Amino acid sequence: MNTVATSDPSILRVRVTKDEIIADLADGRVIGVPLAWSWRLSEATPAQRANFRLIGTGQGVHWPDVDEDISVEGLLHGSPARRPHARAEI
């Protein structure tokens, strides 16, 4: 009988290109999503995109310069960030 070990996915490495956010997962998968899925990162400078840290044991990534967090679950499930609507002034 074959058994398959299951574990929560975790990110080992991240890189941001001019077009994509790419994450290498601990289980060997590589996930790439369009940079446009994160409006904060798509508007950030290359230096701001390069300044990040993994959250916890790889559950996500945080970019402090632009206050952006992306979870491994969000990458896996294809969850683009929505831009907030501007509030009308009263």
C-alpha cells in the first residue's frame, strides 16, 4: 500500500520579476502569478520589491516598504489583491 505524506505548503524562496511573483515551495513546486495580481508590488520600485521577508515558516511573504502580504494559500488558490476604492469626500 502506498501512502502519501501531506503537509501544509510553505515557501522557501521568492523572487519578483518585472512580470511575475515566483515562489519556490518546500515540496518542489514552483508557483508563478502575474505581478499585476498585487497592485502594491506592481507600483513598487525594484528596490521595494527586493525588500521582503518570509512570514513564519514560509506561510507567506511580507514586503514592509509597501505593506504587502501574500500567503502561500493565496498564491495556490489564485487570489489577486483588489485595489481599494477611493472614498468620496464629504
